[in-house]
Amino acid sequence: MSFVKLSIFGTSFEVTTRYVDLQPVGMGAFGLVCSAKDQLKGTSVAIKKIMKPFSTPVLAKRTYRELKLLKHIQHENIISLNDVFISPLEDLYFVTELLGTDLHRLLSSRPLEKQFIQYFLYQILRGLKYVHSAGVVHRDLKPSNILVNENCDLRICDFGLARIQDPQMTGYVSTRYYRAPEIMLTWQKYDVAVDIWSTGCIFAEMLEGKPLFPGKDHVNQFSIITELLGTPPDDVIKTICSENTLRFVQSLPKRERVPFSQKLRTTDPDALDLLEKMLVFDPRKRIDATESLGHTYVAPYHDPTDEPIAEEKFDWSFNDADLPVDTWKVMMYSEILDFHQVGEQKPNDLTTTAGGVPEGALAGPEEEAVPEAASPAEPKTE
């Protein structure tokens, strides 16, 4: 496998000779994303570089998780993995389809008409129905992780922070504006309902053209939420595990719930009804993805015969493992070889690095950034 070394934004970028015409499109928290031409297939792709994935056990595990998830999740509304390889310098590169823009850029450039909001929301929910049925919680849904092409086809991306659906899930700092209140309140015991809250925040932002809960910090974020939803009910307060958090919530002034029709500019009763079912303090009472797909608001696109669920649950057996970097590295190479269906090839048929691991292999998540906004086409009705 031959590699070409380029310098992009001062960052070394090593790709196989299959990919040409690299152009930077964004820098994420864990790597650089470039667009490129795939000479083998004649298509445009996104190449995401995960820098030094073997530098720490935490980063190695995160990268392994995203690779495993992208291999497992096969759905029209989830970013698809085209290729994956490890460069001679041991950086990991994920190659995915390239979409024209993301929802954050789209919302920054223009207000969305109703049919576009309906179609985008429908596709997010359709993707979540599948992901949740596989026992996976995305945990970091936000407009920049929602990719869109010129036909308004939508893909959810960035599964690096996804986790198992588990009643004892550790706290995680997702992007503040879209973070479910149970994450701020309990730091554990949350599930797929956190993705529905994030979807509700994205839905409201599509309707309003601006974030619904633009908190400046944790305290301000929660305070803004209570201004709309009122004081959390007692059965939610009882779930708070931290004494400091409990004291903070109890110190807040008592607030009554404000009707969404008074807070939002939209007068669409179906939109307000679905939003009120998504943005509920108690995650146990929050509408789920399947129920949301049956709501009147997305009825123009709803087709129960074309909203698949996963054939099997995702295998999270590795998730509690505390392993050294070298073990994660071997596991990652194994997944890459499996992706390329060359597992039966003899080890000495593969070029190896000084560390004794194969030098060219593939796997990969999706990208986090995309080129500037394209003009969306009319939503497709079927």
C-alpha cells in the first residue's frame, strides 16, 4: 500500500494514493477533516484523520469504539464508512461519504421552511430509531453532527462518544445547548432519552433559527431550561445523586411551566405538540424515536414499512475493559482487517511497522465538518 504525505493546516496528512485533490474542510476535537477524490470509485469523499490514536488508552478506546460502531451501524440516515487505514506514522484515517454541509451551517445561512424542517426531523428520528434499537446512545447530537447533501438527504455522524444503553452510565459533557437535564442533574442513570432531548433542541432551533437553551455555563444552562419547563417535578429531583447538585436545584426559585406557544414564534400546533413531548424533564415520560415517527408533524414522510431497526444489538463487551494501548492497537487492526475481508491473509503478506503491526489497514468513523452550504432540494415524498 503506497502513501502520499501532505501538509494541511500545518498538519501532516498521509493518505493512500487512491485519494487525490485533498482540501481541508474542518478541524474537529480529535482530528482534521479533508475532502478528496476517490480515484477507485470516482466519487468525492471525506477523510478524517484521528491524530495519534494510540497515544493514550482513553483515545485508543474511543477510536476503537467509533470504528466498531461505524462497522456495525448500516442505515441510510447514519454516515457510512467507505474505507479506513492506518498510516506509517500510526495515525488512523476514516473515509466516509462527503455531504455538502451540516445543519449548523445550514441554520446559520438561512431560515428553514416547514417542509425542510419536517424532512430533516423525520430523518433524524428515523436514524435514531435504528441506533437506539441496536442498544446505542449517541450522546452528542447537535446540528454540526447532522450532515446534509444537496438532495436534503441527512446523515447522523460522530459516534466517537456513543455509549451503551446502560442504567449506570457515567456523566459526560456533551455540547451544552443540547444536553439533557438528567445529565446535568444526576451524571448517571440515563439512556436513549438523552438523544430525544437533543433532537428536541435541534428541532426548536430549526423552527426558531437560534438555540432554544443557549446557556453560558452549567448553572445558567439549567436555569434557562427551568424558565421554560418550570421547576423539575419531585420525582426527577429524587433521582439527583449529588448532594451539591441537589442543594443547587432546591435553591432555585420556584417556577411555573411556560406554554411553548408563548416562548416560540411558531404557531404550528403539531410542531409545538411534538416539541412539548420531546422536551420533558422526566426522561421516563419523554416520547421515544418510534413514537415520534408516528406523530402528525412528520406524517408526510412517515412510512412504518421503511423505518428499519437493527437486526442485532451492538456488542459492547469491550466497553468496561481497561486495557493497555498495545492491546487496543491489536484489536483495532483486527477490526480493520475484518472490514477489508482479508482476515484469512497470512501475517507475512502484510507490511508491518516497527511495532510489528500491519501497516496498511482500514476502518473509520464519519466526519465532523463539511464544505459550505449547498442549496437544499425539495424534500422527497414517497
